[in-house]
Amino acid sequence: MGLFFIMESIVPNLKRKVSLIGVFSIFFVVICAITYLNT
């Protein structure tokens, strides 16, 4: 039960971090594509 409670508190933060990483990776890919097309 304690472990479940810990997971329940960790998961929302993990999801927030993952979405943030996803946004940054998409942004990075877009920048790479733009620089690649410009050369």
C-alpha cells in the first residue's frame, strides 16, 4: 500500500517531465530540420 502511494505521487511529476522532454525533442528536431534545409 505504501509503495502504491509513493507511485501515485511520483507518476504525475514523471508525466509532466516526459511531456516537457517530448516538447523539447520536437523543438530540437524542428531546429535541426530548418538548419539542414538552409544549408
